[in-house]
Amino acid sequence: MSTSHLQQLILQIEFLKTIAVIKATTLGMNIWIIAATDFEIQAAKKVLLNETFENCSVHFLTTGVGMLLSAVKLTQLCLEQKPDLLLQAGVAGSFTNNFPLNSLTIVEQEAFGDLGVVEDTVWKDLFDLKLLSKNEVPFKDGFIINQHIAKWNVTNLPKANAVTVNTITTEPHRIDLLQKKYAAHIETMEGIVLHYVGAYFQIPYLQIRAISNFVGERNKQNWTLQAAIEQLNKHLVAYVHAINKNR
């Protein structure tokens, strides 16, 4: 190869590198909005996918309900798509009037709520049973605490402690236990998966919840599911706009 041909090749390579940088800058931040069910994020999806953002791109994933389905889909997403931000959105049950119906919160602290055993009427979780260290990464004293809130809670939602369960809690003694043992404000069925997977892959994450019911209330007439979802979706749109503006 002649010197002139080599110089041309080098220039072509440098040009391609420049194009790649420009493309990456144009695409901006890669945000994935995740929910257990499509109807929880359907309205925001309809709006955001019809908008163009200068500093971010928005994608959606429906995982299915519960920890198992959520863990598989989230892990697959992180391995294949390399998100810049994981934003889990959905409804939740509240343990306290401090988080009333239709209010919004961002989850700071998560815990397993029903992974363990009942021995002689006493509930023991994995940490009580010494099957897992309370401070094994990413846990801290038995909880997974989101370290990204200070940077990414750009809409200043109030923070809450959550507990994740496979079975929705209905019994009064169990409600009391979860509040006392885990200082739980709200209950979800997928939240801790987001915290664990996000921490494992070192990807920033946020969990935004809208309160649709009080924990233990099984009369659906007293739930405000539709109103909570409306509030959630309005906030998701506002959040993406805020991120795009602040980048």
C-alpha cells in the first residue's frame, strides 16, 4: 500500500469516528420506561413516542407482573440495550395516610417482603435466617437504597420506603409486621427487582409509583386505579421533558 493510500484510509477512519460521535450525541440519553402492565404507561407511551427530543431517546418495556417476570425482562434489557436510565413506573398500595390516594412518590429504599419462612408464628426473612448477609452488595442493613435519587429526581417527588411482595397483603397482622420490620410506606410487586438489577449492572434507576389503594383494602370500589394511572402518566411525560431540558 502506498503512502497516499494509507493516508486516505486514515482519513476515512477518522471521518467514520466523527460520524459515530455525532450520531451518539444526537441520540442523547437512552431512557427506558418500564412497567408491569401496558395500561400503567399506555397514555405516556402514546404521547412520548410521537415527540422528538434533542437530548434523549425514550423506549418502553412491559415486563409482566411479579418479581420473576420482571427480573428476566430487566436483565435481558440491560444486557442487550445498555440503558442510560431505567425508569420503573406503576401503581402501588399505601400503608399510610402520608401517601394518600393518587399521590406520587419515588422509592428510595426497597426490601423483600415475603421471602423467608414463618417459624412458630414468627416471620423470618433471608437475613434473619443467615442465608444472606444484610450488607452483601447491593444491600445495606437488609435494604437496597437507591443512590441515584439526588441526581435524577429532577421533578422533586417525595421519597418513600417500599416493600416488594409476591402476594398482595390483606391480613392486618401482616400489614403491621411489614410496617414495623421494614418501615414500609408502600407495597409493590416488582420494585426490588429494579433496585437489584440496576445496582448489579451499575445503571442509574428510578422507581416512580402512584398510589391506587391502601394496603389491605380489597373493595375495588374504594380504589382509584384510573385516577392514579392518569397522574402517573402525566408525570412521566413531564419527567422526560425535564430530563431533556436539563441535559
